[in-house]
Amino acid sequence: MELRQRALQVLCLADPEQKAAAALDLYTQAATLSIAENTPAPPDGMHDLPGRPARPELRRHTDVARRSPATPEGRAILIHAIAHIEFNAINLALDAVWRFGGMPREYYLDWMLVAAEEAQHFRLLRDHLRSQGHDYGDFPAHQGLWTMCEKTSHDILARMALVPRTLEARGLDATPQIQAKLRQVGTPDALAAVAILDTILRDEVGHVAIGNHWYRWLCERAGHDPETHYGTLVAQYEAPRLKPPFNETARRKAGFTDNELRWLQQL
């Protein structure tokens, strides 16, 4: 079976643990699989992508509970929200593999690596939730990441610009702030969460770097200047407005230029 077809099958899985396990398994096989020339079609009866469990209940962003780490329940809500982001990130990476044809083999292998690492992150966070008497699905969540995925489903250049290097890059900025609040709390569960976020932040720098690489590759192929075209795409797709503070160290590691960082500061 071809890699892109298999990635679509994993994307269709609804059970979170099955999806995470299948993404990890597919990554171990990816180097030996051929890349489909034609984009595979979703299976009969599968009208809505991605496959997702009945819980968590999905709400508008403004209707999701606050994530204060001051109480055990508040920390559980916070970790659940991050776990939901990581679950969506598995789907985002798999979608990047199956949906877009005509890319170099390295593109597909890069995004399978991302899917596998996001699956590992989801498992770490879910295990942590379970250690605190909760589980994934116990709290409402929102679909902000997947909404932008749908908006850019027809345009790989917009996808690379507005998902990994915009929405996912926000995690580079937010994670150190979340860790600081958890360190202030100082309980064993809070400090265990800080350690998990260390792993996630390290890997996410690499994921954003992959998005930056392929965004610039696509801009070069299309004859666009990456820095000026990014602003055009942000406006065209009404991407969320990014606000400081920015984690400039992490963003530089992920491939953002000084000009891009100055542009962000001026928003």
C-alpha cells in the first residue's frame, strides 16, 4: 500500500489511541513505501475528516473553560487543552501527507515524522491526565487548528504558511509562559507537566522548521518572495493575529529570519 493512501486511512481513524499507534507504526514503515502519484480518495461513507472520537465535546473557542493552573482541575483542563492540540496536530500532519501531490519524497517523510512525534506528545499528555484521575475527552475543546486546515485544503502553499509557521508556531511562544505558571504552582504534577512540555517544545521547533522549509521551497517554485507573500496569505485567509511576546530564540531555531521577526513585532 502507498504511503499517502495509508496516511489517509490513519486520518480516518476515530479512536485516539488507535490513531496515535497507527501513526507511529506508519512512520516506521514510511521509508520503504512508495509515494502515490494520484491523491487517494476518502473511503465510501467517510464524509467528514478527520476521524475523531465522540468526546471531547467541541465548542467555540470563547466557550471553552479557562485553563488556570492554580487548582488540580484547572491544571487538568490546561493539560487536556494541550492534548487536544496535539491530537489535532497528528491529523494536520497526516492531512499534509495524503492531500497534496507532486511534492518531493522528502516532503512526505518529513510530515510522517511530525505525525509520529505528535502522536508521542499526545500519549505523554494523555498518560499524565490519567495519572491525575482524568482522561482525554473529559473536558470540552475547540477546533481552531483544524478550521485553518480546512480553509487551506486546496492550496499547499497557504497550508505551509498558515498552519505550521503560524498556528503551530504560536506554541513556541506560549509554552514557556505555561511552564512558568506551572513552576510557580510547584506541585509534583505541575512539575511533571513542565518536563513533558520541555519535550514538546524541543520537537515543535523541528516541526515549525519543516513548515518553514517547505513554505520557502514552494515560494521559490512559484516565484514568490517568502517574506512579502506571507503577509498576503495572512490577509487573504484571515489568519489569527499573532501577539507578543514572541519566543525569538525558538523561532530563529525554527528558521524565522530577523525580517520576519521584526514584521511580527510590528503587527
